[in-house]
Amino acid sequence: MDTKEIQAEDVSRVFETSGINRPYQDLERLKRMIENSDIVITAWDEGKMIGIARALTDYSYCCYLSDLAIDKAYQKGGIGRQLVNLVKEKIGEECSLVLLSAPGAMDYYEKLGFSKADNAFVVKRVK
């Protein structure tokens, strides 16, 4: 994990095969997403990216887990849990880890130790 150079094409394939709602066809945008992240941790199987965790943080108070995506063929094997744990290790105990969940993943994040919050607000992106 986290040892290979990350290519937009690899991230695109993981986003597409995971079922996560991301602009996987827009490679330039994916490249910017990778370059502007503070933390990007990936999981690989025989040279193929199978998972990614991408986060933005100040390393002092808060970390936003923007993406957690695992290729569907590899889901339910603990990879997502391991990626989240690696993010938590990187940010340390002073940081809260927050995320916006897809409706179908709400139960999953509770299993990873996240608490549901009722006090969040979002200004949605235009595109």
C-alpha cells in the first residue's frame, strides 16, 4: 500500500469498478484531485490498483476523508478498514476524521467506528 506512483487512469478504474459516484471519465480532474490531496493511500494486487483512500487535513484538528473506494471484486475483504486505519495512523489522535457517506454506505462506516453526525451542512458542487 501507498508505495506506487498514483496515475489518474488507475484511480479512474477503481472509482468505476467500486460503484462510487465520482467523475471517473475526467482524467484531468482526477489528476488534480490526487495532486491536491494531503493523504492518498492505495491498495494494489499484482500491479493493479484495487483501492484508494484520499483525504484533506491540517494534521492538527480535522481530516476530511474525501474518497474511500474499493474495486467491487475486492470488497468485504477488510481493505477499506485497513485504508481507514492507515489514514487514522497518519493524522494522529488530535485529528477528527470526517466524511460524507453515500446513502448505501451508512451502516458500513458505523462498523468502522464512525459516529453519525446530525450537524453537517453542504454547499453542493455545480459540476
